[in-house]
Amino acid sequence: MAKIILHHQGAYQLYETIADGPVYVSALTFEQLKKAVMVHGGQAALANLPDSLERAHRTGCSSMDGATLKECISTNRAGHNETTLPEAEFIARWLTLPPHDSEGSQ
């Protein structure tokens, strides 16, 4: 699967490693993430979710090579005209839930 899970302070995002950018226009709650994983990867991806979440909660990124969130998004092309966004801007834009959405997230 060319998508990894990003995590930051209870917010999640699927990240497309081929296109080097977020899949969704805003951060996901845990419940939204489960649905997205099922849509993108089916039952097999859902079965692997606990291991992926353990890595994402530990480092900010579910990459199996132990990469951190910063490392996973360091080559992002999420800015205007596919420019690389700094980590703080990426997090603010795609990995931050509005205050009312963060309740009940893992």
C-alpha cells in the first residue's frame, strides 16, 4: 500500500507516498480513520490497523522503517505548485482537528 498513517495529537491523516501529500483535505478523527483505512485497503488493511497505529502513535508515522513524522513529510509536495511545506505548516493544515472534532479521538 502506498499510503501511510500520520498522527499528531489525536489527529490522523493518510499520506500518499507516491504523490508525497495528504489524501484528505483535513485531519481525521480515529473513527474517520478506521473508515478511510477500510475504503482504501479493505479488510486486510483494517486487520493491520493496530500495528500501524502503534507505530504512528510512537513516531507520528506508520512507516515500517521507524521514520518520524518529520521524516515522513520531509519531501511533501503539499504546497502551492507542489512545493514542500515546512513541518509546522503541514501539521497546521492537515494534521490538526478543530476543537470539537478532537474529542473521542485516540
